[in-house]
Amino acid sequence: MEKKYQRTDIYDPATIEALAGHYTEILRLLGEDPDREGLVKTPERVAKAMSFLTKGYTEDPHEIIRSAIFREEYKQMVLVKDIELYSLCEHHMLPFYGKAHVAYIPNGYITGLSKIARVVECFARRLQVQERLTVDIRDCIQEALNPMGVAVVIEASHMCMQMRGIEKQGSATTTSAFTGIFLSDHRTREEFMTLISNKYR
């Protein structure tokens, strides 16, 4: 029987309680009164929000791919583009968000298209830097499917640049990572870059 991947949002009560206690103290250190009406439930809410935003630590991205692998002799590019992603920068724990474009050239096996998006989400729901996130997605698909090549491009905006520090509102960061034929064959790489370019959106 095929093993099914199931998404669940389950909070560990002990973890939530411990996190909430820390957030209560953070509120005090910031000069707030955690006992006032508007903040009484805030520590628990933030604890649950952070547990959700980092739930990727409890998921296995390789298993996500392996739960839906099918034998198929298709040898052309499979591209899933404009995958929304939301992550937390590990340096300031502020959000960065944008889109991922992921492609691979099958080598006898394909996976369900939704699994590509789930892998992106799994790695994004951890404390990250965009550079590592790009490589994590690439390596997972390469290892789980063993395709002829994988290409990943991420375009994201970082709140740590927009809300603090240099405060540049229109800035965006693009990262890319390739394996196999996307490295060795410039025509394949150019086809991928053309397909994800603005004129095709």
C-alpha cells in the first residue's frame, strides 16, 4: 500500500506552554504589561504562531517526495513556478517571502506536482537564509528522485531589510541552484530561465 503524506497542524501542549512563558517575559522586558486585557492571550498566540512557522523541523521533505513517486519515461522539463513561500530569517527572525520556481528533468521517475510545493514549504517553515533554502530544495529533489537535473530559483523580499537596518522597501533578492543537465547544458538552463521570466507570467 502506498504511504500517504498527510499535513497536520498539531501543537505540543508542553512546548506551547514553555514558549508562552518566554514570550510573557519578553513582553515585560519590552516594557509592556502582559496582564493587560489585550495581551493576556498574546504569549500563547505567538507560541502557536511560531510553532506553525517552524513546523518544517518536524517534517521529512524526502518522505514528502517519496510518498508519490511514479514510473514514467517522460524526459522533458517539469516546471512548477510561482510557488509562494514564507520563511523566517535566522538572523533576526523576521519574515522573508516571495516565490520559488522549481524544475527537474525526469530520469525514469516523476513525483506529484503538489509534492514540489510541499517540499518548498517544508524547508521554508524553518529558520533560514535564502541561499541555504534554495540549495535545500534542490538537493532534496535531486536525492529523492535522482533526475537528470534540478533547477531552483527563489525571488524574495526580506523584512529585515525593509523594516529595520537599511530600510529599502523595493529591494528583492534572487538566488539560484542547479544540478546535472542544468549545469552542463546551457540551452536547458536558458529554457528554464526563459520560462520563469516576466514575459511568460
